[in-house]
Amino acid sequence: MDKQNFLLRNFSVAMGVVHKLLYRVTNAKLYLCIGIVLCTMTMGFTTYFLRHGLDSNYNRVIKSEGFQGKRSFDIENELFAEAELMSKSSLSTATVVGKVFAPPTVRTKNYMDKIIYNRVGKCGSRSMLSLITRLSSRNNFLFYASPVSNRTRVPLPESIKEVQVINNLPSPSIYSRHIHYLDLFKYGISGVVYINMIRDPIERFSSQYHFLRYGDGIKAQGRRYEPWEGGDKDMDINDCILKNHQLCTAGRLFYVVPYFCGQDFLCHRPSKESLYRAKVHVMENYLVVGYLEDFTGMLQVLEKLLPQFFTGSLKLWKDISADTMINTSTLKKQKINETAYAVLRERMEIEYDFYNFVKTRFRIIKKQMEIFDDDEAL
């Protein structure tokens, strides 16, 4: 037993004996005063002995490891370098020269190896699908595009089945479906990365309004799943808005936010609560959410954040964009006049709040990654 430990143990025993003697003192004030003094002395002596004991051990390490004559800063650097080297082995905790270092975060082979793209309708999703399909063969990953396209809200049993599909996909893979946000953590799934892209709300609504009626360059017919009533199919979009037709009212205009809010009932109706939850999910659970008006910027960000999947995406898009945009462009789009636009803008206040939030966040991400537009780089 070394000298410091011997003195510390005997000092502690002595303090215990004195404490028992003082317990017999009947004068409470005197007992309190003496007790405070003894406590102070105990803490002081304990700190002194512990410090000298650790310093002695540290000095022995310095001598035994050949660190004599070196500055303390250099010694600490060497110790941490050795700890980092040991942490790369299979050890869960590395003990280096008397100091314990917590293991670093381990990036397993599944690190950001599974991506969920719960694509929003008429927000460039088919252009992105075309791009990802080609990239999957070039970059050697699996792309799973769900055959289900018209069920964005799913009951619990179906949610569980969909989560099982996602969980069973091999790595690396990208999963895609028109579906509102699924809280995978609730189902015990972790390590999955969400991405998405949105669009100016009125432009998105106009594109969908005409797409459901007339289709696009790929298929020149409407995509509505139920028969049209009366003259609804050929109704002018301005008349739909100004006459307050049910197809152009607030309930039908609340479209993008639910994709990020989730499957809960409160996400089905426009409210401050649904908007707030959507923003929280974007901040906490989405790696990045871009917007269609800056599609190439989105590809630049994805190339840097997820190179395993999106390396070469920008060049590929330049090669295929002309044909892709012709094929996916909505047919017979009518222009929204100023009066109808103003009415629609007011009805879509929550959608625009969310859109502007996403735009601001995406621009910050681009700036952090030193991705600038041509005019910004000047």
C-alpha cells in the first residue's frame, strides 16, 4: 500500500471517531460549528491526497512510457492518438495509460444505406424516379418503387406491413411511395434516412388539377380514379376557385403538409398543430427536403450528402432532362388569373408557411455545403 492511500485511510478513520465523540456534545451550536470545521478539513485533506496520488500515478506513466522531456500538450496529443488507434479495434472501451476513453460513434455498414423518398405528387417525383432508376444500375443499389400510388393515409395494419417491406429491403436501397410520413422509430426501425421535395403550392395544385383531367406526355388522359360528375372534368380552374367548388376548397388544397405531418388524425386537417408537427419532422427526421424550383440544387446536395446513391446525378440529369420534362409535362394547363390567384393564396396560407420554411432551410443547407447559384458565386 503506498503512502498516500495509507494516510488517507487513517485520516478517514480518525474523522469518524471524532464525529462519534462530538455526537455526545449537548450544545447544538458548538456541535454545528465544530462539525463545519471538520468537514472543511476533511474535504481539503481528501482533495490534497487524491491529487498527489493521481499526480504520482501520472508521473510513473510519463517515465514508463518514455514521455520525459516533452510538453504536456504534446503528451496529451499522443495519448489521444493512441486512444483513437485502439478504438478502431474491436474494443468497446479503450483504457490508455490510466485514462478511460468512451468509444467513438461506430459507422456500421448500414450507415445511411437505406433511403425513404415518400414522394409528394406533382413535385417533380416522376423526374426523380426516372433519375433514380438509372442511377440504381450505375451506382449498384436497389430501387424499390411501391406499386401503390393512391393511398397516402394508411391504417395501422397496413402501416405495419409497409414498415416490414422497408425493413426487409437489402442495403443499400431506396424506397419510394406516395405516402404520408411513417414514424419508423415507433415500430422499432432505426438507421433509415428520409428525403423529399416539394413545390410552390399554387403551381403544384394547378399541375395536379389539370393532370387528373388531361394527363401528360406519357399518357394523354386523366388519372382520376372515380368518374367525374357533371361538367367537373372540363371546369375552368378559375371558375373552380372563384365559385368555391368543393375541388378547390381548403380541404382539397391542404396537400403537402400531411406528407410531413404523418398518419395521425390531426394531420388530416389544416391547423397550427399539423403545420408544427410537419416542421418538426423535417428538422428531426429528414436529411434534406428540397424544392422543385431548384431541382439541380437538390441534386448537388444529394451528391454530397448521399454519394453512394446520387454520384453522377447532376450530369445524368443534364443528359435526360429535355426528354423527361417533355414526357412529364401536364397537358392543357390553364393560367390562373390574378383574382383567383389571390383567393387561392389566402386559402393556402398554411401550405405557403410550410413551403417558405422548407425553402429557407434548404438554402441554409446549400450555404453550409458551399453550393452557390451562379449569381451568388460572383
